[in-house]
Amino acid sequence: MRNLLIFLLILGGIWWVRRALKRPRRGPGRDPRLNEPERVLACAHCGVHVPESEGVRDESGFYCCEGHRRLGNDGRGE
């Protein structure tokens, strides 16, 4: 009975350590921007809303893809 209790305590300790290691770390070493939502902008050509990191930008506006950037603004605006 004593050996079973020790075995269960060891298993519980292993489970707790693995769970603690998988938890995301917060603190000065982490990039705070990872928790911020990303802006979603409308394509100046077709109006589709795209995350800013996936789109293409030039001096005339924001576009959902390179093809729409080449076609240009059709008057919908940003």
C-alpha cells in the first residue's frame, strides 16, 4: 500500500511538472505584441477585409494581394 501511494505521488509530480513546462511564459522576455489583436483593413480594389500582415501596401493604399495592387484603386477607398 505504501508503494502504491509513493507511485501515485511520483506520477502526480511528473504530471504537474509537464503541465508547468507547457504553460506559456509571461514576463519581460516575451513580446507583448503577441497578445494584441491585429488590424484588419479593406482592400482598396475589391473591398475585402484582410489582416494587415497578409496584405500589400503602397503609396496609393492597402490591397489584399499583389494582383489587386497592380490593378490599382477602383474608387472604393481604404
